[in-house]
Amino acid sequence: MQRDLNSIPRHVAIVMDGNGRWAKKRFMPRFFGHKQGVDALVRCVQACSDRGIQYLTVFAFSSENWKRPEEEITGLLGLVLVAVSKYLTKLAEKGVRIRIVGDRSAVTDKVRLAWDEAERTTAHNSGIVLSVAFNYGGRWDVVQACRQLVAQGLPAEQIDEARLSSHMALAHAPDPDLFIRTGGEVRISNFLLWQVAYSELYFTDCLWPDFDEAQLDAALAAFAGRERRFGDVKARLPQAAAPGG
Ligand code: FPP
């Protein structure tokens, strides 16, 4: 597909919502929707990589998801192990670099080891960076970054935006250019609160397991049509030169 590279976001962040409704429509348990959601994610990684997107960050499990029924939580944690054993080799061969962002202290040892393996196996890859937010919350991220600065004994006057950013979970990536949420809800839901300050927001009714290349292209077309000003009143900035990615 021919595409103007200037209009391609460097970093796309996605709230993958709608798995449960997707399954319900098919009279299937919610877990089935999450399972299909993993397959949709793997397809999306490939599609983003094919289009020249350099960073993809997805919300797989929020700090608030612990409030879900125990059975669903166990299913989602188990799905991590299934996803890593089913797809890690394939993603690694394609050059994908996997990073996990979030509080790992609360997940089971098995899940922690699976995430460690995913990061270790892909650490030297140079393709698209897939950051999976797991047990993540935007507010948690701000607090943990502040705690790191305090633990270092940094004087208040030395704390600025750049220094705080460098201690946040996504310090390895530029701020997202495009934030996509599937599933029809129009909210951020505590995802990347700090980093989405100037992201373009795109909401679609499409349920996550149905999010395919055509859906991605629709989001990218909407992004290409946006005027990014970053608080400035002047005319359109070229996308590739825009600060923060
Ligand atoms: C929201 O759908 C989705 C989640 C809470 C989980 C998202 C997880 C995946 C797509 C799987 C990725 C997993 C790994 C291991 C990378 P929902 O359950 O809120 O759906 P609903 O709004 O229709 O109820």
C-alpha cells in the first residue's frame, strides 16, 4: 500500500475494549472473547509494523481489572502464559521487541516469568516495539515515577517534566501520536494519562476482536487528517517533525 510516511504515527496506543461483548453476541463465555483478542493483537502488531509504525502500546490488564470476577482474572492471567507460548517465537522472528509496563509485584510468579522471557527473548530485536500494559494504571505510573525521584533524594527544584518522564513506565518510547479505543466507550480509563497530553484520540464502536487492517487504516486515515498544533496557534506542523513523536 502506498502511504505518505509523514502521516504515519510513530507511536500508536490502543485500549482493546469489547472482548466480552464480542463473545456475548456469539453466546460464548467472556474468556473466548479475550482469547480472540490475543489473536487480534498479534494481527495488529503485524499490520502496524507493515505500515511503518515504530511503537505499539496496548492496555491488556488495568490496575482496576482486579475488581472483575475471580474466574475472569484467572482466565486473563492464564491467557498470558498461553499467548507467550503460542506467539513469542513468531513475534521474535519478525523482529518485534516486547516490553511489559505495569506493576509486576502483584502478578503470579508464572506470569512474571513469562513476561521476563518475552522481554529477554526479544531484547535485541530492532523492529516494532510492542509495550503491553499489564496491571498498569496511568495514576500508578505517575506515583511510581515520583517515588523513584524521592528515593533518589532529588531536590524539588530539580524535578521537571523531562526528568519525571524518564522515570515513567514508557520512558523507552516517545509519547503516543495516536490513541485508539475500540468498543464504543469514549474515555481514557486511566491509560497513559501523562503521555497522551497531545495524542490524537480516535474512538470506534468496533469490538476489539473485530479490529482488522481496514479498521486500523480507518484510524490512520483519521489521524492523517488531523491538524496537530501542540498548543500553538500557528498553522499545521508536519507530522514527522512534531515534538513528542
Ligand atoms: C476489555 O474488554 C479487554 C480487557 C480487559 C482485556 C484485554 C486483553 C486482551 C485483548 C488480551 C491480551 C492479553 C495478553 C495476554 C496480551 P472487556 O472485557 O471490557 O469487554 P466488554 O467491554 O465488552 O465487556
